[in-house]
Amino acid sequence: MGLLRFGVRRLLLSLPTLFGLLVITFLLTNYLPGDPLARLLGDRAGSNPQIVAAYRAEWGLDRPLYAQFATYLGNLLTGNLGQSTLSQRPVAEDLTNYLPATIELTICAITVAGVLGLVFGIVAALFHRRWPDVAVRGLALVASGVPVFWMALVSLQVFYLGLGWVPGPEGRLGRGVEAPPRVTGAYTVDALLAGRWSVFGDAVYHLILPSIVLGMFFLGLLARITRASMLEALQAPYVVTARSKGISGFALVRVHVLPNALIPTVTVLGLAVGGLLSGAVLTETTFSWPGVGRYAVDAARALDFQAVLGVTLVIGTIYVVTNAVVDILYAALDPRIRLGG
Amino acid sequence: MTTAADTPTTSTVPSRTGLVLRGSLAAVRSDAALVIGCAVVLAWVVIALTVPLWKPFDPVGFQDLAGRLAPPGGTHWFGTDNLGRDVFSRVMYGTRLTLPIAIGAVTIAVCWGCLVGAVAGFAGGLVDEVVMRLSDIFLAFPAMVLALAIAAALGPSGKNVVIAIAAVTWPEYTRLMRGQVLSIRNNLHVTAAESVGCSRSRVFWRHVLPFGLPPIVVKATVDLGMAILLAAGLSFIGVGAAPPAPEWGAMVSDARTRMDQWWLGLFPGLAILSIVLAFNFIGDSLRDRFDPRMRTQRRRGGSSASMLRRLLLPSARKADA
Amino acid sequence: MTTDSPDPRRPVFEVDGLEVRFRTGEGVARAVNGISFSVHPGERVAVVGESGCGKSASLLAALRLLPSPPAQVAGRVLLDGTDLFALNARELNDVLGRDVAMVFQDSLSSLNPVLRMGRQITEGVRRHEGLSKKDARAYATELLTRVGVPDPAQRVDQYPHQLSGGMRQRAMIAMALAGKPKLLIADEPTTALDVTVQAQILDLVRGLEDVAIVWVSHDLGVVAGLADRVLVMYAGYIIEEGDVGSVFHRPRHPYTRGLLNSVPSFRDADRSRLAAIPGLPPTLTDLPAGCPFYDRCELREPRCSAQMPPLTTVDGTQRAACWVTAAPLEVAS
């Protein structure tokens, strides 16, 4: 079928899901229990008839359902996600400000946890039933059960208060450190682009602990799955065939075991992004990280529904697209999927 | 499936319940993880049920402002919080909030999800398509994000947390159940039952469902742990049970502003960790037990022996193809 | 190539007192119990027996392909005079795939699903000879042509799942032949194929020159069509061996007779029931001291359960291990 055709098909298949996403957020937006307008606009604005009328007009609340939905879609396409009652700014603007921080953190977490998870899983499988295996399995077990917000707290207490190895929950940069000129919104990238090495270093320094904490869950999951699929690949008949040709040791693992073992681990990536985005909500709060997670939490606490729903929509979309990309990646790695068998 | 009543020949054929009982006892004896998991869960359940009887201090009412923020020691095993409340009592009482929420949410999710999935599997066609799209949409949101949105929309309360968690958890049961129904339907014993005129509902309840249950049971066990994590997370954010309720997540949230008082956050978190791990242990053990391939690997000799088995027995090798 | 008289040249493969045990949850399984045999250059030897009789285990163990902690291997195996058990890992890797090669039963799971066929075929040779990628691909194409795969230039770049079962098995044979081995060990390579494809593969194998073949099978028809000599195994012992003609027409051991009887024929007097050997083979963790066939044997006598009979010459090169039908009148060789 070819990778390109597969890719296009897969992306097209996500469209109905995206549409459903929109429908759900729409329904949640407009059909909250109680007086929707009062809740959407907040108490103060909700009691002001002019604002209420303006809101009605903007979102077409007087018209039938499908028309409302059409208005909703139209508004979305122009980037109008409503107004945040907390920040008094358009939600879209808030998201543009906060999203890069979350993406930077998430990518860092995936990278760190991904590399460590793969390595741990491979080592555990190669040392099956000896102490590295036991250690990795123990770590994975704990990582799957520890609440991420608690781990954030405890790790801060240990590594910041106790050992002083990492900065405290002061955000992305230390006090007095100026952010680099914005190109992507990711401080690390932007600092590198602007040649500000010390800012880069400071940004990385502030990323260390949050990335590890956020990535813990993913690390545990990846280590377990990598270990399981390595063990399965190590026992596979084609490994015996390779042995009968005189292939052994590192070459055997590299050419025969790893490529087969790593394919299932790719599927974890999709799950991981979902887990990471969920975890970001909780981690950012503890580290005072100015990302969409913390934004969503503050908004939820303040009953700022437009903001909450805006975040939900954006994160949901990111998740759907990521899953499609992961499926395509999986097909790229496994010729049986790509070539249709 | 024959029961003792159906085999009139020899009286030495053990009844099915007897086999199950003996199997379970053997399982418990041989599987440390399962034992530990069950013990921990049982302990927490007992605590949840009995703590009003033996609590050292009232978790909400007792406030010793003079002795506030005291480290663990003396009469306060886990120390006191900013209002002088006993942390130990609050942690113990936390189970009474968390466990019902988790159990309630997972029960709703399993019942609803399995029902919908079974209907989709049996009905097929348009119903199936619609159901699968619907569950896809719910699965399109990361769990915490959707739960947050729902809980925020509905208002902070324990009941709404249950709804939010259930809403996030049900789709996977639908997929699971549907998959099971579709594959089991083609089994010979189902065809046999249908051919002698069993009604569709009888076929479902007595022939399909019992075989589809194992992975659902495994998942439900692990999901109980996930539900606890979600519930704690939601109350950490502040959209769960309202203060001064001694909910674990909320206690950790309070501890954030008082990082020097390490005991405020440590113990609630350990409580969460212990019970979630316990559910994971149980779930893992059950999964290993239900997977016929893994069963051979569990005996001494382990995976190398099963590898040999696969190499040496042509029938075994064919099964792997 | 068939020879009527014993080949005076040195055997290319000699197995001497090979024993394989492995630890299982139920005890120690004695999979192979002191078997000895030789294969001469160019000879075709078939190893026959039921599932679990030790035929695959013995050959895998001989090439040191069984994982050693659960498997305990003892004995001596000489390949063209070289003691395989005395080699270190590197020397062993030099021998495997070059002087001896194996063909396995299930081609789909015995081939790496993510590597192209050409690469898998020449992988061993590239390691041994250091061929360049281009030369290796050309060699692979040539090998595929030799084993009768149509459109070899295209197949070389394909993945295993894109080939049919028969083509894959031919490719496996090509892979085994790549190193120009002196000995080819085939472990039931046609069992999973349908009869017509099986016949084609057998034709292919029959036409191979300058290579000795050990062919494991439980299919007596295949054995009859291919082998010069046959070894019959049961519960880890060789209980009969000899020229195919002698063993098939004048089987001595009751088990061999039972096996041959169970092959249905239009000429059978009673065509309403299939003849089968009653009972089941013994469990390998619980082998008796005497003859393992005792429980199922019609001709059994008390002395059979006391001690395992040795392989005794009964007629020319045919030997059988049975107190009743092949009583040792002289010292067995």
C-alpha cells in the first residue's frame, strides 16, 4: 500500500473523531447544569445584561441547535475560543502564551523517559531473572502506581530543599533571568537560536526535575513493554535460525532481536502522550510551570469554563493527531502492516 | 462445560466449584504478589469500614491550634497539619472518601461499558459503528483533561468525581467487551448452543459472557487503582470533594505550600501509592493466571523451559506461527 | 546418491553417546538418552519418530543450539573430525552456517519478519566470507534460482510474509546452502506444507549434490522417497536403524512394525479401522529402567522391563534394540 497512502488514510480516519471532539466540547460548553450563561461568564459579568446580550449574539444562543453549532465552528475557525473570566483575555491568546511551555516540557519528558525506558527494558530482558531485571521491574511497578502530583512534591522536597541539586518551583527560569526573544516559545530552542548560552543552561536546569517527574509513568510503562517484547523476541524461532548461521552476541541482538522487539514499544508512544498531557495538568501546578496544564487547573478552580473547555479542545486535538502519527510510525517500522501482508 | 451433575459415570470427577476453589487456594499459596495485593486492599477496606470505631482523633473536628504543624511523634503518629488536626486520622479516614468513589466509578464504567460493548458486538452493523465512534471520541481525550472538564462543569463534589471518572473509563470496556463478543461468538460451543435453540440472551449470559470475563476482571482491578489516582488528582486540583474533607489528594495539595513540613504530604501519598500498587499486583497476577501461554512459564525452569518446549515440539511451534 | 556397501571414507557427522536432559517444573526430562550414529559424505539419513521422541532435541543439542542452563548436554559430536563441544563460541560460529546448516519446519516464524529475504539468505555467508552488499545480493538471487523460486530478482528484496509457504521453504533451503555446507540438517521442513508443494521440495532436495543430509520427519512416505538410511527413535533412544529398504520391508523392533502397520493402504484387509499403536509414549521425566516401549508392546517379556536392550546387528547394517526380536547373540558393536 505504501507508506504515503497509509499515512493519508490514517489521517483522514481521525477526522470523524476530531469532529466528535468538537461536538462534545460544544455540548459541554452550552449545556452545563444550572444557568449556563452565568457560569460561563462568571458571576459579575453574568448579572450584567449588556454583556449577556453581547455573548448571546456572539455565540448565537438564541438560534436552533444546529445553527449554534455552526456558529461555534465558525468561531473556532477564526480562532475564537471565548474569553477567560480569570485572565480577562481571549482564551486563544492565553493558550498561545502557555502552550509552548507545556510542549517543551512534554517533549523533554518523552525524550528522557523514552531513552531511559528503552535502555532499562533492554537491559532487564538481557539480564533476565538477575538483579538488573528485578530492579527494573520494581522501578516500573512503583512508577505505575505513584501519583504524579505527589512525586512532584516529594522530589522537590528531596532534591531541592534537601540536596539543593535542582531549582525550586519557580517556573521555567530563575529569578532575574530574562527570557530569550520568542521564536518558538520553547526557551531552550529560542535561547540556542539567540546564542544566549547561559539562558539555555538555566532553562535546561529548570527542566530537569519536572521532566523526570512527568516522564516517570511513561518510563515505567515503556520499560515494562520493552522488556516483555525483548523477552519474546529473544525466544523467537528466527533467533534460533540466526544462531544456526553462526550469528551471535551483539550482532544477533542488534539485527534480529531489537528491530522486532522495538516495534510494539512504538504503540506505547501514543498512550504516553495521553498520559503525559494528563500528568502535565498535575505536574505544572506543583512546579509553577506556566503551561496549559496549570492554566487549566487555575481555570477549573475559578470556574472559568471557557478556558477549561478551550484547553480540553486543544489538548484533545493534539492527542488525536499524535495517535495518528504513531500509527503511521508503526507502519513505517513493520513491513507486515505497511505492505498489507 | 460439564458439571458434576452432567457426568453420571465416575464419582471421582471433581465438581467445577471444587476445582475452582482448589485452584484459587493453590494460586494464593504460590503467588506472593497476589497475596500481598489482596492483603493490602483488604486492610484498607477494613480500615475504611472500622475507623470510626477506633480513630485516635476526629479527623475534622479535633483541632489543636497550639500544637499545629507538629512533626510525627508522641500521640500524633503522622504529625499534625496547619489546623492542628491529626494527620494519621485524616489519612485513615481518607479511605472512606476515596474507596467508594473509585469502586463506584469503576462499577458504573464496567457495567455501562460492557453493556454497550456487548450490544455493539451482537448487533453489528450501524449500531456497532456508532458505538465505536462514540467510544473513540471519549478516548480522544487524555483522561485527566476530560475528567477535569467534566468535574469542573458539573461542580466540585464527590458524586461528580464519580461521574467524571466513569465517563473517562467506560470506552475501553466497550472495546474490550465488543472484541470478546466478536471472537467468542464464533466459538464452536456457542454455535452448538444456538443450534439447539438457546435464546440469544441465554447464549449471551451463559455461553459468551463467562469466557469474555477474564480480561475485563483484570482490567477492572487495575482500573480501581487508576480511578484512585484520578480521584486524588482531581481533589488535588480542587474539583473533587470539598475541604475540610480528609481527601488524600487535597491533603497533598495543602502540603504544597508548606514543603518544610514533609509529613503533611508524605503520608497521604504513601497511602495512595500502597493501595494503587496493591491493585496493580492483583491485576498483574490475575492476568498471568488467565493467560494460558504464560501459565507454562510460571513453573520452575521458567521461560527457558518453555522456549525448549517450543523448539522441540512441532505442534507447539506451529501454534506460535 | 545411494551406496550399497558401507562408505570407507571418514564420516562427515558422528554423534557418540549424546545425552540431553533438561530441568522442568516436574523434574528432569531425559529427552535424549545416549544415542550414537554417523553420517557419511553425500549420504541421506532420515530420523523418524513421534513428537517428543527426541529427534529435534538431539540435533539442536548436537549443534549447541539449545540454551544450556535448562538443557544439560553430554556426549561427543564430531563434524568432519572437529569436536563441536570443544570449540569456543567464536569457533563454533565459524562452523555453523558454513560447514553445517539447518532448515527448520515453520518457515514463517523461523524467518525474521522485518528483514528482506536476500539479507537473511546471505547473512551467514557475509559474516564468514565478508561479501560486499552487491555481491551478496547477486549470490542470493543465484541461490533462489537454484532452489527454483520464480522471479528471484524480485523475491530477494521482499519480506518473508510476501512469499508463499512453498517459496519460503525453498528460500530457507537456499539460506542453508549459502555457506556450501557439507551437512544439511532438516527438521521436518515439509510437515507444514501441502502435499503437492511437499513433493516439489523433496524433488529439490533429492537433486542436491555434494551434501550429506539428515532429515527429521514423522512422515514415513517422505522418508521412503528420500533417505538411504533411517534411524527410528523412541523416548530418546534409537531403537532401530539401517537401510531404508531393510527397515521398511523387514522391521524388527515392535515399535517400527507398529509404525509401518499404521500407515493406511488400499490393500489392507480391514479397511474400517485405522491401525494404531495403543497407549502413549512415556513421559520423559519418568522413564523406566528397561525398554521404554514396554507398556505398549505386544511381545513384551519380564526381562524387557528390567534393562534397556542394546542396539544389536540383525542383518547386514540393520540394527534393533529389542530383547525379543533382536536378542544379542554376540557383543553388540
